Amino acid sequence: MSLNKKNWATKKALKVERINSVQHISHGKVIPTEQMVAALECLLHIGDRVILEGNNQKQADFLARALEKVDSTKVNNLHMIMPSVSLPEHMNIFEKGIASKLDFAFAGQQSVRISQMLEDGILEIGAVHTYVELYARLYCNLIPNVALVCGFKADKHGNLFCGGSTEDTPSLVEAPAFKDGIVIAQVNEIVDETTDLPRVDIPGDWIDFIVQADKPFYMEPLFTRDPRLIKDTHILMGMMAIKGIYAKHKVQTLNHGIGFNTAAIELLLPTYGESLGLKGKICKHWLLNPHPTLIPAIESGWVESVHSFGGELGMEEYIRERSDVFFTGPDGSMRSNRTMCQLAGQYAADMFIGATLQMDAEGNSSTVTRGRLSGFGGAPNMGHDPRGRRHSSEAWLDLITDKKSDVVKGRKLVVQMVETFQSGDTPTFVEKLDAVEVAHKTGMPIAPIMIYGDDVTHVLTEEGIAYLYMAEDLAERKLLIASVAGVTELGKQVSTEQVQLFREQGKVATPEDLGIRRSEANRSLLAAKNVSELVQWSEGLYQPPAKYRSW
Amino acid sequence: MSLNKKNWATKKALKVERINSVQHISHGKVIPTEQMVAALECLLHIGDRVILEGNNQKQADFLARALEKVDSTKVNNLHMIMPSVSLPEHMNIFEKGIASKLDFAFAGQQSVRISQMLEDGILEIGAVHTYVELYARLYCNLIPNVALVCGFKADKHGNLFCGGSTEDTPSLVEAPAFKDGIVIAQVNEIVDETTDLPRVDIPGDWIDFIVQADKPFYMEPLFTRDPRLIKDTHILMGMMAIKGIYAKHKVQTLNHGIGFNTAAIELLLPTYGESLGLKGKICKHWLLNPHPTLIPAIESGWVESVHSFGGELGMEEYIRERSDVFFTGPDGSMRSNRTMCQLAGQYAADMFIGATLQMDAEGNSSTVTRGRLSGFGGAPNMGHDPRGRRHSSEAWLDLITDKKSDVVKGRKLVVQMVETFQSGDTPTFVEKLDAVEVAHKTGMPIAPIMIYGDDVTHVLTEEGIAYLYMAEDLAERKLLIASVAGVTELGKQVSTEQVQLFREQGKVATPEDLGIRRSEANRSLLAAKNVSELVQWSEGLYQPPAKYRSW
């Protein structure tokens, strides 16, 4: 009854063919460093889908440099899959004609160049994703042929030690490893036997080739915030967050992103938070990179657990010595995992709190500005109400406003914490997001919104907190946002009487309503006022990168 | 400045203590089969959080039997974490006082007993979860002390081969392995060296102890549907689904659950689907267990890829010989992964399609019935609109009805496919879901809803399709549902004129509107009419379990 006698193992055959094509170069699984370009010219085929690992912290930079050097008459039209586009080489391969299509999740320093190359027709964008949806598609309709990834050490069997920066690697490797793709890992060091590795993060039979990089891979301390740069406004807003949101809803499980606002909160917990008697009642389980500014809260006994997306430079020894708090291996170094941490950030966290560059009248926000295609990263995955969640927590249930219906649902706290003006005179609250025009200009099917207004439950500015989840309808949501939008155009659209009414209804709270005097809100409340004090708190275990050492 | 000189590695110390406590029993990592009960009495402490692996397909049944035999004066008040509660032993441990609290995601045959024991006060429920949110919490506020899991083979270093049924194991093991917990794996066979394993699914240093089970673990062929039981109604509904939903919205990536409705669709693709010229245009990338009823579609060239949550008994050889379609290791056996497949089902899939036992007037549905606490499994994670999704697909964009706003969002197809009556006279459409009363009786904080009405985009019955995503408001959504609710009480609440208007507006489609004659809809359209024909399609590779062999 079968209609054909077709070959159903073409991918396995092609994999064997590719592996054989470098037998003159490789020694077992090891490719000599200086032969990497030649090996890529054999292993890569025209039009291949190629994962190039670029994460927040970790870059497969040697492999990116090697890829940039391949002969584009041999290897071209690659379809690149990159979680984070961070290095110049990531874009050079498009200019050199080696690659033509890009699927990605986040672009930091390369966001201007992506935008320009898209306009110039050098580059086709598949789609812009969040991290986890990019990983998800690797198992569905974006199955890769080749993955170029990064680890600290490997043994000759390919067993990979990724250490504190395991990050995306397991999710990137599993798809090609089990779909007859080729996996190549650069490492800083190759050892002989498995017992010479601190531990195994990815089994050797998932890895086809290893290569020792010409130099250790580059890591950026992206999540380090110097407390010296925290302003009194951040402290005021942090106090409001702690009292008017964290304590009010009894937030136990949470994610913090980078930003001085949330750094302020971390440094206020052992002081202001302690004075409110909140220790042990809020902020017990964290999903975030190992922020140095969390050290005082950890040392003061606020933090039961931290699971991380990735690592943070300088925190290695501190993590090793605080294994009761962090996820670490038998070797003592951290095991991060962006997929599982994003999953926990989506489904296990009571609260997401973030900042943004622009917010419109309905509460939609975006970090996209003209001339930049910066992508989504992880925020949208955590910064929405996860409608697939079914277990309850106190905070989640606390946001149910409908007390009458038989069928109700808790809600995740999605907090936007912004000053009414960005630096200079640029208002945060705008009539129309820049993202709308960027979408038109770059041909995106819809505007790239970071967080949708109907997912936002709280907007916090220096003016106060708007409890959006209490809004009866869209019209009221808009008025609530305007109530905390200060002297921006949007802020002027609500009357003083209306704001007063919202305050009486508990839908808006000013610092005064929360019993917070603006004069209290100053840097003396910070548990650590500079990086040196963070080091002291850590008993000398935190080893800040040179650029943060000013003492 | 640090406030204390506390010990921050108590968990690592406790782990060493636990491991030392069985040094008189274990040989390296190997615990002798007959000593397992004694080992558990040493390794488990009172009040421990213990993962006991129970999946859809795979059960750590030997470890469950061993746990049931421990002395409850030594080991008690365990807090059990079980994805799927399936075996009598899973509940016996509560009756015997060994365990007292349960967090779970799904309960099959034990759902009545859970409900009864909860009522009798023998058992405390932490929460009922979906699979992925239970895994997510293992990394946050439900960190386990011990995990009891299941694999096919291990070497003496603990490297684990999980084969086609890798399922939940990696996600369950990673949390305790990196939080100083104890991981014990039962396997069918222990080999000496890593090279004796077909492949490694979980690295050895994540596993503390292995034990050879007294007999191979039990697997149930849960996803096998005998085509002989597909009725003409299923076929009619399947034809409507293909033409009025799959083809209309150009669904490329999808999940199918178990059920005769979706089995009918799978068997109609090579016949009815082919006649509509849809091959290569829809249903290319699948996220589902390896359903035998998908074989004819695969053999006919409809299916580009299948990624699976777990395995299916009898499909092993077929999968091995169809590696272009399935995710397989170098050894040829499948690599399933429930977490990654759920992630893809949530974020990469255009469509979720499911059935339900009860649906209320607003479209909320539940499979909960009185006296059963059956849990959520995986459906809610896939059967909702994932608001964290940012990449586009044709189907996702096709559901945008607001063509004017600057800020819009695509939408996932969430299709509920139900007959208006369940077996007998029991209507599917009801005034109030049984789940509401179950929640009241068992003290659940909110009613256990499987799929919320405002996430549902299409309701398909034998009467027709209601395109709910087109509804202007809740009132219209209710009328649209009533339009396809047949002669149930709910169905009588909409006038013939209103239904006619909806049909003209394209908001409701009957078989006639779709050009489908009810007389066409019969079993002659099925690509395989029984299990024997599935075997023929598979060229003899599919080896159905004995209970499906009737020829």
C-alpha cells in the first residue's frame, strides 16, 4: 500500500558524508585550531541553516571569526540562527555574501547595522523572536543543519563542560544532535578524558567536533550595575515598589532584569524592606542572572534560591561559596540554563518587573527606536500573563477582581517601572510608539511590541503606582496610566479630581498614600553605595571586572 | 559588613552525608536491586520533597514499589512531586503514611482515588499543574531533595540512556542534580562502560545512584487509536476541520492530541486532503507523540518533521527507519523531550486542537467530572493564546480581525472539536461546568478549567464550525457557540435567523457551506481502516502491541 520506495534516511547519509569530508583534517572529534576555516568549507553546504551561538554572556567568537573567513564561492546563502547578535563578525558574514537570511532574538550593539543592512537589501530577516520561541522552532519548522557553539572545556570524546555560562547551549545543541545535524563546539581547553573535566554539561555523543579556540571566548558583565549610579528617584520608586506592590501582593517568586530601578530594589531590601518587617515574607525565590547588587540581600538572609539564565563575570567565587542559594554542580560552578529559567520566569514567577523606553496611552511599550532593530530577548516571554498557568499562588490569586463569576483566573503581576521622562526632555509616555513606524519601514508584519498594554498590571513612575489590573475597561486603563504620567502630554489629559477619585478607590497610590516621604528617599538607604561595598558584603568573594574597580 | 558567619553549603554537606549513609550498601553508584528499600530508608529524610517519575508512557515503577515498602516510622511526611500519577503504588505511599503532600500535573487511573483520599484527609494537595509549570517550579519554589527516575540502560558511571522515551527525565533530573539533591535512576540493564550504551541522554555526573529494576519498566500504548473505532461523525468533523480550518488558515505547524477526531484527520489527509490539493501546503511540522494513525500521511509525503513529547509502544522500528521525519539519535532510537515539545507546542505551533467533555456557554471547557481529580497534563500549555509569542506565521496573522489599529497581535488557533452530545444523552454543552462544583467541594482556590473560552478561536461540532475569533464581544461569542450546539439546551437559545446571518458573515460554516456532503463522510475515506492496514502502510515496521492485533 505504500506509495513509494523512497529513502527515508537521507539526513543520516548526508551527516556521514559531511563527517567524512573532514577526515583529512580532524583527529577523531578534534579539529586543529588553524584548520577550522578549511573544515567549515567542507562541513557547510550552500543554503544550510546554521546556528551560531551568541548569548547574552557567551559568544562562540572563534567560530564566528572562522566563519567570516570561509570562501563565499564555496559557502554562501547560509540561513543564520542566532539568539543574540552581538559581534561585528555576526554581521560581516552577511556583507561577505556567506549568509543571506537571519532569524534572531536579540541584537545589542549590532542593532543599528541590522537595520541598515535590511534597508540595503543585504539581509533578509526570517523573524524576530524571543529566546524561547527561537529555541522552540529548532524542534519544529526551523530545524538546523549545523550548530556552532561554545563551551569552556571538552574531552576528546566531545563531552562538554559549559560551567557557569551553560545558558542556551543545551537547547541549541539538542535539536541538530538528534536531527542528523553537525554540532561543532569551540572550547578554551581540550582535555584527554572525561575525568579531567570538572563536570559534563552536554554528553559527548551530541557533539561531532571540538576545536580549541585561539583565545578564551569573550564574556561581557552585562548584569553588573554600579550602585553609585543609583539616583534618589530610583530609590523613591524602589520604595514604592516594595511597599505598594511586592508587600501588598506578597510576591514570593520573581524575576528582575537589568536596570537601576530594580538594582535599587535589591539594595533596599536589607534596609527599607527590613524596617517594614518583610524579610521572609516576600522575594524568596529569584529567577535572574547573578546580579552583584543582590549580594547584600543574600547575605542578609532574604534569598532562598536563585536560578539563572546565564552567568555574570566576577560572581564565580561568590556563587561557589553560596551553593545553598545558587544552582551549582558537584564541581562548585553554577549551572545556568536559559530555557528552564525562562520557563520558570514565565510559569513559576508571581511577578515580572521591567522598564521601557516608550509607553503609549494604552500601556503598550517598546524599546525599539528609529534605526535600530534590537529584537525581543526574554522580556515578552516573562512579561505577559501566562494563560497556560493553572497552579495558584497568593500573589496570583490576589489580582482576581471578579469575585462573582464561577470561572475566574489568577493573573501574573506584570509591572512597568519607568520615569515619566527619559534623559533630557524625551517623554516616556507618547502618543504613538516609534515601533509602529519602524514596522512600516522595515516591512515587519506587525509593530514590534515588547509588552502589550493589556498584559500590564501595574505602572510605577516617580508620581505613583497605577493599579491597571483594577481597570474596568480600556478607557479607565488609559486614565489610570495618565494619572501617573506626570507632566507629559498624556499626563495632562486626566483631571486632578479624577486622580483624587482613583486614589480613594485604591486604583492609584502616590508616595504619600503609601506613607513614603519623598525626603526619606535618598542614597543613605542603599545597603551598598558602590561596588567596593558589594565586595565587602561578599566577604571578598565577588571579584568585579576591572572597569568596575575604581577604588 | 556581613551580618553573620553562617554556613552557606549546608545542602552540599547534607548530600555528602546522604551518600555516605549508603556506603555499606552501594558499590560505587550501583545499588543492588534487593537492597533498594534499605537504601531508600537511608537516603530519604522525613519531610523530603521527592520527585517520583511517572510520565505518560514511562513509570519508575520499581522505585515506586520500593518506596511503598519503606518503614514509615523511619521515612514519612514526604512531599511527592509526580508529573503523572498512574500506578496504585503512587497512592499507596499516602495510605501507608510514607507521604503526606502531593504536587502533580496529571492523574489517569488514580484520579478517583486522589479525589477520595483528599476528601478523607489522607492527602494534602500542593497544587495541580500542567507538566511544564511543574517542571518550572522545580527550579524556583519547589526544589526537590531527591528524584527517583527511570531509564533503559546506565553504565556504572551513571550515564543514562533513556531511548525513545526520554520524555520528562532530563527536566526532572537537572533541578536536583544542580541543587545538591540525590538522583536515583532505575534501569532495565546496567552495563560496564559508556561505549556499551547506545547513546547518553543524561550525563553520569547528574546521577548519584543507579539500580537495576526487578523487571523492565511498564509502558502503556496511550496514543494508539484503532481506526476501526472511527465513526462517520468523526470523519465528517475531520473533513470540516481540514477544509474549514487547516486549509482556510494554512496551518503548517500543529499539535494533535489523542482522540478519534484527530485520528480521523490524520487518516483523511492522504485521501480527502490529497483530493483538495493540500499536500505540501498544510500540516508539515508536527508536535505529537508518534501516533500510528499518522503513518499513512508520513508515507504519502505530507509530513516533514515530527518532534515528540514521549514515545509510543510499537513504533520504535518505524521511527528508526524514518529518521528523516523523526528526531533520532546516532543509535537510531528516538529522542523525545516533553519540555522542548511543550515549548514548541506553545510557541512554534500555529494550532492546538483538542476535545473536551464539557463546554459552557462562554466556551470554557473542562474534563473534570465529579469524583475525579484528573489534573491538567499538557493541554492548557498549548491550548491558549501564547501572549509571549512575537514571531509571525501566515496562520497566526490570519486571525487578526482588527485591521485599523497600529498595535495588533496575531493569534494562535485554539480549536475545540466536540460532538454536541457525549455518549448517551449527556450534552457536551452545559449551563455550568462540573469543575465549578468540584472546586468548591475539594477546596481548590478556583475552578479547574482546561481551556478558557476567551482563548478558544474555533468550536467545531457535527453541526458546523463557529469562528469565535471573529466575535465582536462576549455576547456574540456565546451566540456563535450556540449556533453549533445542535439540539442541546444551549443550542436552542439561538434563532435560525441569527445562525443564517452568521453563515452569511462567515462566522459560522456548516458542512454545506464548506461544500461537504454529509453522505460523503464515511469510512471509505480513511487511508487505513484498521491496525492491520497501518502495519501494511508501514511496510511491516509498525509492531502494534498484542491488544491491537486482531487479525
